[in-house]
Amino acid sequence: MVDFAVGTLSDLSRMALLAQSDGGSFWLPPPESVSSWAVDNVFYYILYLSYFFFALIFAVLVLFVVRYRRRPGVEAVKTATHSTLLEAVWSLIPLGLVIIMFYAGFVGYVELRSPPEQAYEILVTARKWSWQFTYPDGTMATDLHVPVGEPVRLVMSSEDVIHSLSIPAFRVKMDVVPGRYTRTWFQAKQPGKFDLYCTEYCGTGHSDMLASVVVHQREAFDAWLVEAGDILGNSATPVEAGEKLFRLHGCGSCHSTDGTPRIGPTLKGIFGETHRFSDGSSLAVDENYVRQSINEPGAKIREGYKNQMPTYKGRLSNDEITALIQYLKSLDGG
Ligand SMILES: [Cu+2]
């Protein structure tokens, strides 16, 4: 018990020191976006104000308890009457303080809600339990890569429940809601790698809904974009490429690879199985069947499931479908 407490305390102070050494504080990570001040100003203003009034009120409390305590043989007498001056002072000073609070908050709100016109736009899709980032050229990624020193606008929506995208280093946090688009923006100050979290509880996998933000110099970003766009060329084997495509296209939100059924049937070990369809026909699963399932999901509906799979026709090339097939085959062992 004691060990635990000591360990936690020294961990905490080590964390605080670490945070301070790179420009952050005990409370906040280093400000890495050009709009960080908008959050930090209000936060520290409220924080120090709270420290001050906590100390003041507590000191007065102790003073009064000691000074005006009940003593034996001393009768309580009423000494003070109403003081308009005192009342005005303790109303107007707090009023001034909260007006400053409101003003700083409003200025910060405007800054955080109005991206510059020429911002670089990235589409964000949230789903249980992963992030998908889509770039203007169609490239998709599970981590958020951005160029340094340029405003980046995120246009976000969710495929299922409410999520929330949070990048503490950039002071960015915005709900991601099904059926509508929300947006946020930031401009990174220097290259580096930062954490991205889901901050709206969204089910059992919520705490795994993590990604990295990788800030590159512009040339490195362009190079990354080209490389990330060519999944087939940058994977050692078709199975590896297929696994990436499976993740990037969100197949896993409806299909498990471990045997458990979800919205769709599990895709583990389906090759060689004979599947029955809702029209009464049946078929042994082979490459052609899987290909058809991806391009025209409605053609054969697996018995016991609904026609809920979107078509990937036009979204996946021939070679990409082949890679997916190779990946699904590799799931057979066991
Ligand atoms: Cu989430």
C-alpha cells in the first residue's frame, strides 16, 4: 500500500518534470499548434484565479473561526450592519473577473471554430473502434499525417455512434456524430508525433480507439502521401496488403477474423465452406464468390444475415480485391 502510494507520487512528479522540460506544464502537454493559446489562456486564467480565491477564502475562514469563536462568559453581540460599499465591492470585482473569463473564452472559441480559407482538407471517419483519414487524392490511412506549418481542416463524421476526436497537444477536441459533419482545424508548429484519442465513450473498444498524428515537413509529407497511396507496391506480400486494405476500408467493423459473427458473418476459414443463401441456393466459397461479395454484395445474401454490406465496386481495384482474397485465405489455419 505504502509502496504503491510512494511509487505513484514519484511517478507523478517525474511526469510533471518531464512535461515541464518540453514546454508543457503539470496540467497540459506542450502547446504544439498555433491556436493553443486560445485554450491555454482561459485554462490558466481560471486555474490561477481558483488558486487565489481558494487561498483567500480559506485564510479568512480560519481567521474568523479563531477570532470570533465562542468563549466562555462572552455574550454574542451584533456589531456589523449592512454595508453597501462592501456589497458593491464583492459583486463588482467578481463581475469584472468573469467578464474577462467570458471575453477570453469567446475570442478563443472564434479562433478554434474558424479555419483559414485555404486550409488543407482531410476527411475523418470514426467507427467502432478505429479512425480512418482520407486525403484529397483518395489515399486512406489509419494515422493522421499532416504537413507542418499549414492549416489543416478535418471534416468528420461517424459510421455508428458518437465519437470525439481529441489531440491534446493541439488543444483540439470535437465530437464526431453519425448523420452529420463536424469540423475542426489546427496548424502544427513543428514536426513530431502526437497522440490522438477518442474522448467520447463509445463501447468496449473505446480505450483502444487511438491513432498517432505525424507532422512532416512538406516534402516528407508529399513523399508519404505517394507511398501511402500505393498499398500494393509497399507491402511485402499480397496477404500483408490485403490486411491493410481490410483495416483501411473498415471491413472489420462488420466482419471479425476470429470466428465471432457481427453485423456480417466472420470471415475466418470461409474458403472451402459451403454457404447457404436466403434464396435457398448454396455454393462452395471460392475466389469468385468472394470477389462477387465485394463488388455486388446483394447478389447472394448469406442465410441469416441482412443485405447490409455496401458495394466496393469502383473503390477497390482488381489487384486490391485479389490482395483481400489472399488475406482472407490466410485466415484459414485453425
Ligand atoms: Cu469512439
